[in-house]
Amino acid sequence: MPLQVVNGAQLMCSFGSSPSTLTVLPANRTDVAHQPEATILDHIPMVNVMPFGMCLTPSNPQVAAATTAALGVLTPQPCIPVTTTPWTPGVPIVTIANQPALDNISTCSCMWGGLIAILQPGQQTKNIP
């Protein structure tokens, strides 16, 4: 059974060089393990989803420009997540602040092609249907 995701969950992008952390703001949220529970709308770059070290995909314009300048040698650049859509699928039958809850099997997409997954949900005690 999936686990409820909370503030401090560890994330990883398929094109990132290192893990990141999910930040869940405490407004109108219930707590699990003394941390605010996440919803599918906790996907805002640099607010909820922090950078993943260096970005490794040529579809990122910064990486493409640096790679071109290096005569075709892939040149990673600092990650700046561009997550424009909510996490999917989430758990529509469990709502938090009138939004579907986020479970540890949901994913989020970066505009540059990366798939963001939840490595560690931030707590290990609350399962979610």
C-alpha cells in the first residue's frame, strides 16, 4: 500500500545529478509525523520542488547552449525545475485542503523531459489507499 507524502520527502529527477527535497507549506494542512501532508498541487518550482543538482538533458536550453559551446560535448548546467503540471495520479479519494493527496507512487514531469519520482515519502507510518 502506498505511503502518504509529507514535507521533507526526498525526490529524484531522471535528468538530475542529485536528489532534492519536497517542501510543503503548512497552510491549511493536517500533519503526519509532525510534518504537513502534501497534495498533487505541491509541484511549484523553487517553492515545493527544489533543484536536483545539475541538469543532464540536452532539451534544457541552458544545457543545449553549453553543449554547443563545448563543440558537442554534453555540458550539464545547474538544475532549475520547470514543473508546470501537478503530480499524477495522486489519491483523489483522500483530500487535503480540498485537493487530492500525494502518495509515494505519484510522479511529476519537468518541462525539459525529466520524470520526478518520490524516493522517500518523508514518513513511514501512514498508508494511503
